Amino acid sequence: MLPTLRFQPRLLPTLATLAGVALLVYLGQWQAGKADRREAEIAQHTARAGLAPVIISGQRVDPVALQDRPVVVRGSYESAGQFYVDNRQEAGQPGVHVVTPLRIAGSDTRILVNRGWAPWAQGRRVLPVAEVPTGEVQVRGVATVPINKNFFLMPDHVESLPRLWERLDLERFTRESPFPVQPVVVLQDPDANPTALVRHWPAPEDRVAKHRSYALQWYAMAVALAVFYVYASTQRKERA
């Protein structure tokens, strides 16, 4: 005798399955979107790295258009405004990034220059020494817009030392500055004006394949849940 198959869904399992499939598909789309964005970032970084440098003046720049572009800016460093960004590693060694405001020549506008990495040579109780060039200088580098990721409802840590920042917060510097500030930060060229500071600016990490793999896993789980629901909702009766 061949069994008779009858699909008999129940309300609560159906609603739970629909919610579960929707969530899994959403997570798959989220990971796929991250893959697409990272792929675009890598392509933009590669394409713009070979462009001619943009000369930055006191006129406000478009941060989106300038992201990843080589830039040149002239001005004078302001050592009094220099600060340090904590929790930066180089070759597995803890240290800080040294960030110094530059007053752009012929204007009152400032721009932040990340001059490189320095180790905690004397322990975390003493800030690293980073001498600031005097007089007018020309700075070459790459423009970037810092991305600050804040965890939900997590307050900022109290700074353990004056001028030691938890992250490079351009909005905070702009808010606290009495002068106009360009909406980008210059990552100083490793080959220009050699100093004791280490300038290593890696390209965006290629995690496209990983994100797409995660997306496929979420999609596969959604399909598996739907198949299980259909199987569990199907009754089998023997025909006489």
C-alpha cells in the first residue's frame, strides 16, 4: 500500500518558521551586503592610490571624494594640540598613533596628520616622545575619514593620561577646536620626512570571501528550516 501524504500546517509552528526563515534570510543579506561594501572599498582604494595628489588648501574639502586619495598640504604643525591614539599595534607590539594638527598655510583651517606609530618605550605611565617639526612643512600622504564604532550603550573609557585618546575621533576634535577643521585625516607618506615613527598603512583587509561564505551559510540554514517545517507538517496515512 502506498501512503497518502497530507500537508497539515499548524498556526504557531507556521508563524515561528516564517519568523525564523525571515531572520536567517536577513542575516544572509546582511553578510552579502558587507561583502559588496568591502569589495567596493578595496576597488576604490586600489583605483585612487594611483591618482595624482590633490592639493589641500584652507577651503573645506569633500571627505567622500577625497577618501583614499593621495594629498599634499603645506602648513605649520601645532605641537600644543598633538595627541595620541591608544591601542595601536605594530608587529605585535603595543603603542600609539601620533596625531598632530597642522595649520594650513594662508588660512586658519587645521587638518589632522597621523604622523605614525610609536611604542610604549617607558611603559603606559609615560607617553612616547614624538618631536614635532617646526616651521612650514609640506606633508604628503593619503586622505582618510576615521570610522568610529561605538558599541550600543557602551560609554567611552576615561583617558588614563592627558592627550591620550581611545580612538581618533575627528568629530570630537572639530567640536573642541575654535578653528575650522578639514573633515579628513592625512596618513603621512612612509617615505616622506623619515622619523623614528613607524608609518605602516595597510590596505583594507580582503574579507569578501569570508562574508559571502557566511551569507551562504545563513541562506542554507533558511532552506533547511523551511524543508524541516514542510516535513514535520506532513502527515502520512496508509491507504486501504
